[in-house]
Amino acid sequence: MSLHAPYDPDNIFAKILRGEIPAVRVWEDDHVLAFMDVFPQSEGHVLIISKTSTARTLLEIEADALARLTAAVQRTARAVEEALQPDGFQIMQFNGEAGGQTVFHLHFHIIPRWSDRPMKGHGHAPMADADVLRALADRIAAALD
């Protein structure tokens, strides 16, 4: 999909927000949802999405929604770091199919990294076990400030 297409209300994240598809939630408020990636590139891979914006890319999101979203990314990254003690982490955000985006609802990835563990490729990781994701989500949620 191009950078400039209409929002698809049937994308998987929209369905998660409507409760039509389950997700392993880490935390949420009225504006954002943090949940575990079911195809994690690394242990503790979390996704952050806006609950109020239908922006597909960074170019489309409203300034106030972006401010809330980036604050949620920082808050969640701090909790990931405290809970999992990685050697580092990556924050990723893709725009347009050519830019690597696979779900066209603006989202950020928090991917913990360890020096002795390879990271799986974006869109190439196997599906994780829901119980493992739930345990990780609980650890991260317990570390939220």
C-alpha cells in the first residue's frame, strides 16, 4: 500500500481495538494501547497504537495523538527495560509498504535486544505462545511507573 490511501477500518489493529480479535494487553488508557506482538522479533516485543486516531502513517497523525503515543512509547520502553533488563532496545516505526509497514494503522515497535541473541526479521518471526506473551506482558506491566 502507498503512503496515501484511505484508512481500512478492517485492519487487524482496528479489529483488536474493537475487541473482535484478542490481544495480550500490557496496558491501556483512553488514548493508547500497548500489547505484545504475536510475531515477536525478540522476547518482550511490544506494540503501541493510538486508540483515538485512524492515521495510517506518521504523516497523517494529529499532533496531540502523536504526543500521547510517543509518551506511551517512552513509558512502555522504560518498563520493558526494567522488567527484562535487555542490553539495549530498538524503537521502530514503518511508513508505507515500501518502508516496511505491514499493518496500516500507525504503530510503534519496542524491541528489546541482547548482545548474545539474534533478532528475528520483521514479518518473519514465528507466532509466539499466548501464555509466554501473557507472562511477559505481566512482567512489563508490573514495572510501569
